[in-house]
Amino acid sequence: MGSSSNNWTTKQNKLFENALVMYDKDTPDRWQKMARAVGGKTVEEVKRHYEMLVEDVKHIESGQVPLPNYRKAGASNKGYNFNDEEQRLKYLKL
């Protein structure tokens, strides 16, 4: 019933993250519950996704992944200055 590819949608990734919070390592039938929560993925695909996440975290924590080049506070983004809260909310159409 799961997809045979390694492609995960943004929605499936978010459901996976939420399932990780709900079902910790001591949860009985953890992987089955997580696969059900994600939907469209098998137990094996969910386990593999978790293993890849653990590897990614290890690489990040060991310094093997460079940090992104964040903009300095107050730097403009495509001509918008987000120092002004009203201007930022207007840009976000809130």
C-alpha cells in the first residue's frame, strides 16, 4: 500500500514529524502507528526515513554540514526592510 519511491511530500514529512512527537521509542507498535499517521508509506519506508533523519542529524551535529549563510538582522530581502513590523505584516498580507 505504500509508495515504492523515496519521495515524501511536504505534508507527509510534517505528519512524520508529528508522529515522532506522538510515538516515542517506547511506544508499542511505534512504526505501524507512525506509518498509519503518515499515510501512503509502509512501515519499512517510515523506518528508513527515520534512519536517514538520524544520519542527517549526526552529520549536522558533527559539523560535517555547513551552516546556512543567514542574513544579518535588518538586511533587506528583495527590497523589503523587515525591521518595521507593520511593513513585514503588510508584505505577508496579514
